[in-house]
Amino acid sequence: MDLWFHVKKNGLLMDQPEEITAKNSILVARVSHQGHVLPGYVQVAEKLCYFVYEDEVLVKDEFQLLQNGQHLKWKLHKAGNALPGNAFVAGWSCWQQEFFCYGVVSVNGVPLGGLVRGDNVLSVATKFGIIEAKTFFILLIDSSLVPEDACYAVPAGRVGNSLTYAARAWHENNLLPGHMMDGIAYVIYDDRVVKKTEYQVLCGRPLLRGLTRMEDADIMMPEALQAGHTDKGEPLFLGFDSRQQVTGQVRGGVCYVTTVASFCRVVRCLNYWLYTKTYANQQKLALNLKFD
């Protein structure tokens, strides 16, 4: 399920309920910045996202909002305790390949959110500088609501006697979509194939996987599933080539995959299947930072 929806400059919340659009509302958000994905919060009155980057407070008018839902809950957390295993991953660093969780703390009576690093400290951007908190509420995924089959990798195709799976891996500060077969992931970087033994595999319910046929496309559908990004923050999407029976990265409306014969040559596909968001038609309600 896609948990985030993109908001461009001045395009905020026209279809949201009144409690979300109220000018004093503060919403859970994140931004893409210098190849990183950084958690923060949006001041609805200003239509700006506040976030922390390299010990600085920055703001952006283009961001992603987190959808509300029963799968999320808050829990009091203190530095020194291990992060909960079901802590919600809201962002990551492309340098150290470090993942960030999401926390919230009250600042002058106002709940503000930000990133939680591996040191268990919450960093929040404010108009007066960065505030660090060692006691805060951390956002969790309610594990009791996760489908039983959510841990299964979704097969993409078959090469000989082996199944191929949609995968992605880090390389040179890029998070690159590709495919996995027989324990090795294959991604494309700088027009060459790179093999990876450390990677992530797309998981979920096979029957809910969204695929849309793309032919000579020069624009990307808004429902496209973003599966990675370049070190410059350019989004990369996921496509499937039925001839090669593998998934690959989609950029500029073109899907790039590897050949099945030796996995050493890049193939450029104009006709392919595009992975789309499973619940693209589900109502998207932003998650407000007011909670019990």
C-alpha cells in the first residue's frame, strides 16, 4: 500500500476534511533533498514543510504527506531504549544508507514532528532552530493489522527454472530499481549492469499488484509506483518487460532492464508494464499531528 501522496507547490489539501485543512493543523510529511528522504512536518497555514538537514532548519513547498489509517499508532519512547521493531520508517540518508523513523514532541504546546536517528534522538525543525528530544512519541505500524501474507515476495517473471522478483539496491548514493534472481539483484547504473548481494525485494499480495501497459510513453502516470531515486533526487519507477521476464527501472517514460542471457547488457524498452500504486483510488487523508 502506498502510504504517501505528493503535494506540489500551492496544491495543498483541497480535497481534505475540515479538521485537516484548518490553518492551525500540522501534518506528518517528508521531503526529497539532495538525494535524501527526510521526515518533517507541514504547517497548513504556510503550506511549507519544515525539516532538518545537516544541523540546519530548511523549508520546502513541495513534499509528501503521510496518509492516516488504522495501521499507524503512537507510543512513548525514551532514548536509551531500543527502537521498536515495528517503528515506521519515514525516510533515509543516501550517504550512510541510514533509515529514519518518525517522532513527535510538544514544543510550546504544539506537536511537531521530525526524524529519529539510530541514536534514538528526535530532531525537530522549528523557526527558532533545531530542537532535540530524548523523550518523545514514536510512530509505529500496528503489527496486528499487517496482512499475514505481507512478508511474501511478489514474483515478476520466470527465466528457465528460476523465478525473478522486483528488487532495488543502493549504489553510489542511488536507490536503483531492478530485479532479483537466485539470490542476486541486478540494477542498472550509468548504462551498465551492477550485481548486488544486499538488496530489498518488493513484497505484498500478488493479486493486488497493479500493472498498467505502457506504449511509447513520454510522461509518467501519477499512479506510478516510485521504487527508488537518483543521488540528485530524481524519482525512479518500476517496470516489467514481458520479453526478458524481468523488472527494471523506469525513467523518462522508458524502462531499462537487463538481458536474460547473461545479465550483462542493458535493454531499452518502450513497450512495458508499469507498476502502479495498489490503492491508487483509495481516499487519501493526511495524518494530523494531533493525537491522544
